[in-house]
Amino acid sequence: MGMKQAIKKLDAFPRAEEHLLQKTQSGALVSIIGLVTMATLFYHELSYYLTPYTVHQMSVDLKRGETLPIHVNITFPSLPCDVLSVDAIDMSGKHEVDLDTNIWKLRLNSYGHITGTEYLSDLVEKEHEAHNHDHDKDHHDDSHAKQHTHGFDDAAETMVKKVKQALANGEGCRVYGHLDVQRVAGNFHISVHGLNIFVAQMIFDGAKHVNVSHIIHDLSFGPKYLGMHNPLDGTARILHETSGTFKYYIKVVPTEYREISKEVLSTNQFSVTEYFSPMTDFDRTWPAVYFLYDLSPITVTIKKERRSFLHFITRLCAVLGGTFALTGMLDRWMCRLLEALTKPDPRSILR
């Protein structure tokens, strides 16, 4: 018996007998408020526990010998596809002019609707020209040189007429696809530099009439992960009665995105500043849109992680326990206030 009595003395929650308990309306109101508060806080804590959180880490970039993917999707509403070319150059000395591998040029009418694909027609024309070239080389070498020179003049004249007609019809062009470049600083630009200078002069009658207005639908340096935002997406630069060169200075940051399932996605984020140089009467260059990029030596690792279950239990106990204690204090205060208001005045009883 002594041991049982000693254990009972350790009870931190003594219970009163049933007939000594008094239930009041104020206590019921406080209990309802407490239950609603605890249910709300429990839902909030559960949502907080189930929602993964993001951890950012930085380290030195150790990648070597890999390529940098560039995804482009840009509309030029005032330039036909026949005059546009995509050129790329990097610090290693590699220079590619009028890229057509994995690059498509979609012809657009004046309403912005797609009417044709220049990439496919270019392939057919090149194959046809190569076939004719091999046939003539085997049979008529001398006459081929004359026909080639004459054909170039005819082709140039035909192209000038075609482009002028396209400009009159308000044709535009959408350039999209992807490039694989070396992981060194460089640039790629979209311009009319692929044209012969005399042909360009005949078409536009001067560099000041080349309208390089553009809309960047997508420019990224790798696949996108959930929540990723590229700062140039949706950028529109429309020129009116002027022309010039746009330059976008891009700082590429290598990024690794790790899911909760431990899957790793290698991509790149970037920041950008832009500069516009209007054309003057003394400029000898032609308008273009340049994207000059450089790589950061720091890799950012973004990890998705879940919170500890013990952390969830600790927060839950603190929230629910605190709410229970607060409602108990509120009930006692209301009880004392009601007793003070309803207690009869002793002086009125003596009278």
C-alpha cells in the first residue's frame, strides 16, 4: 500500500469528483474556441511538415569537356526568314556562320501565323544543287563555271525580288531550336550578316532600314525544373522608325537540381543585362541581336528535402499544449469576471 500511495503522489493531473465539477456556458464557449484553434493549427503544422523545403549550396564548378546547350525561340515580326542567319563564335576560336543544324526558321504572315518552314526547303534546295553540281562536274567542267557564275547572278536577283515581296507582305520569321556550344565564353547572334553585302544593300537600301524588332519566347541554357524562371522569357523589343543593335550580356550559372527521389537534373540559370545601340549615318555595321554569354566558376546545388518527423511532433506538442494552457487561463479569467459582476453587494443585503 505504501508504494501505491507514493506513486499516486506523483500524479500531476489530479481529478476532482464528479459532483464537485461545475460546467458553465462560458467554459463551453472557451472550449469550442480552443478546439477550433487547435484543429486549425494542427492542419497548418501538418501542411508545413508535408511541404518539402529548398536548400541552396554553392561549390566550385569542376565540369570539363562538356557542351553548353542553348535553347532559342525568338520571333522577328519584321524580317523574312530568307535574310536571317544564326552565327556563333566562342573564345576557343570556333566560328560558325548561318547555323542550320537543329535550327528551324518558321515563316510567319503579317498576322503572326505560321505559313512555312525554311529549314526544310533549304535542305531540299541544297540537295538539288549538290546533285546538279556532281552531274555537271562529271560531264561539262568548263561550261559549269560559266553557268555557276551566271546562276549566282540570277539567284541573287530572284532572292532580292522574293525578299522585297515578303517585306511588302509584312512577313516575319520565328527562329527556334537549340545549339550545342563549348563551355567557354562566347556569343551567338541573329542578323542579316549571312547576306552578301551588295544583296543586303539592294534589299534594304541601307542598314538603317533593317528592323530587328524581336520577341523572345524562350531562351534557356538547359532543361527547366519546377519553379525555374528565365529572365528573358516573354521579352519584347519593338522598334518604330529607328534601328540598331541589341546586346544581351548573360552570366550563366551552372546548376544542379536534386529531387527528393535523389534524381539529379543538370541545367544552368542565368542573369542578364541589356544594351541597345541605335544606328547612325556613320555606322558601317548592320543591325543584329547579340547574346554574349560567360560562365560562372561557381555551381549552385538546389536540393528538395523533407522535414524530420520528430521536428513535426515537437512543434505539434508545443502548439497544441500552448493552446490548451491558454484556453484554461482564459476560462479562469472569464469565471472570475462573471463572479465579480454577479456577486451581490454586501451593503444592499444589510439594508
